[in-house]
Amino acid sequence: MRIGVVDLFCGIGGLSYGLREAGLQILAGYDLDQTCAFAYERNNNAQFIYKDIRLVSGKEVSTLLAETDVKVLAGCAPCQPFSSYAFKSKKKDPNKYDLLYEFGRLVKEVQPDLVTMENVSQILTFKEKPVLEDFVSLLKDEGYFVYMNKIFCPDYGIPQNRKRLVLLASKFGEISLIPPTHKPSNYLTVKDAIGDLPALRAGEVDRYDPLHRSKSLSPLNLKRIQRTPYGGGWQDWPEDLRLECHKRENGKSFGSVYGRMVWEKPAPTMTTLCTGYGNGRFGHPTQDRAISIREAALLQTFPKSYQFFSDEKDVSITKASRYIGNAVPPKLGEVIGNSIIKHLFHSKNAV
């Protein structure tokens, strides 16, 4: 059975890679970030199409899926509008929610056998516009059985405290995500993911791995991290090292910034700023620096073989952090793919 996938909003291919690992065939990925093309095509053996989703027709997608037995439309619509950071923002963009509606439009035009969507869990409680409710209603109106659940990524072997919404929809019948593969007693930890990497100083690049590089620290931030104990944060600094915003009463809301990870637990959620020391609990557990690109990639479950840049001279910490933070963890993609395979195996209506 040939299960073909077109990945909308594909980025560098975290979701595609995971689905491919599960045995699905990735045909193409769409994205508006042209710089993702190399990583997507090199690692997924699929075409990268640089195009605004608003300009993509159902006919175009249907042509890509034409030679497959089971057709899957997948995607992770950019989640920034629904994230906790966006809730705090005063800027309002009336067009920022359109992408999920465009996803729905393509579902209606293409009529794939299965649909999968991954997003931040905050979309479940988003009040500004009924984006998710409208998407689910469209799926049901088009004859899909819809499954939706908020998952905790450590339950599926992903070493970070990431909560995500996973949606699966099928024309063949009831569908669901496979049961969790891990429990708190055997969650994968920071040490499991990055504990074997060579030591590194702030601003240094490993001689054998161009992605194992960390950002430089200013003299002041170097002092700060040197005064940060294992698992600690800015609360452990002397008064003269603290930022003014941390000295105020509302500074307590910045509890995790300038923090160190701990070896024995999963990492915090990898964001697009995950290699910056002051952007969250992204300090290395024991070394005086923020985590490297390689460490962020491993915590996001990208294998060491995943190629992000065509030439090591092109490696950019800023770009790599954006790629990694925007990606669906490949391991989560594999879980979704395995769920689809299991569903098709048990479905009497499948091809």
C-alpha cells in the first residue's frame, strides 16, 4: 500500500521526516521560507515547493498525490498566533489566523483520505476567533472521523516538556493516536539526549561537528551563568548581577529565564530562541554556556545525520534555532505516522 503525504507548512521537515520513518511516502512539502529547501529535500527525499499556501490550489495538491493508494494531507500551521507569547502581545494582525482556514480549504478541494495537524495546545482555549472549531466542523461536514488530543511529549519518548495538540482525521472510520510509549519512570532526559557530547565553551565550535557550537556570552552574562548553580536561575544571583525587571515584584513572572537545565529531567520546550542564554531555561546543566545547535536539535529529536546546511561555512546559530524551534519533533511525526499505519491496518474500509 502506497501512503502518500503532502506536508503543508513543512519548514525543514521535522513532521515529514517522522512520517517517513514510520513508512509513509513524502511527496512534497510547501513553505514560504526558501532557506528551508536544502534541509527539507536532502533529508526527506521529497520536493520542496516555495509557495504561499494561499496560492496553492487543490488541483495542484491532488496531482502530487495522484499515484498513491492512500492520500494524506499533513501540516503544522504556524503556531505563533496561538502561543502563550502571542496572548501577551498587544499587536493584532487580522490575517494571522488565515492559515488554518487555508488548510481547511485545501482539505475540501483535495478530499484526502486522512488529515493530520499538529499545533500548540493553547489553540484549544483560544478565544479571539473559533479557528480550531471551524476547522473541525469543516472536517466533520466533509465526512471525516476526527480525533483530537493534547499530548505531553515525554509520554512519547521526546525529551522535552512540550505540550502539543495532535489532530487526526480519517474517511475510513474512527482513528486515534497510539498509546503513550513512556511513563514518568522512564522519560527520556536531557542527559539521555545530550550527555555524551564533548564539552564546549561559550562561543566555541567543536572541531568535528560544526553544529556543536554555542553563542558567545558577554562578560556580564558569563559572570551570571558562572553564579548560576545546577538547576538554578537568576534568583540565585547577587543583587548586582540582576536585571532591573527581575528586581521588581513582577519579575517573578520571568522565573525560567537565565536558567540551567538539569540532567535528570526532560528539557523545556525548544523555541526559536533556544540557543540564547537569556531566553529561557536554556543554560547547559554544568557548562557555562547556552546549549549548542546540536544539543537543541537532539532535544528536538532530530538525528545526528540530519543535514541543516549545505556547507558548514553557512552554519548560522540564528537560522538553525529558528528551524529547530519551528519544527515538529521528528519523533512526534513518527508517532503520528505509526498511528496512521495502525489505523489503516485495522480499518475495513481502507484500500
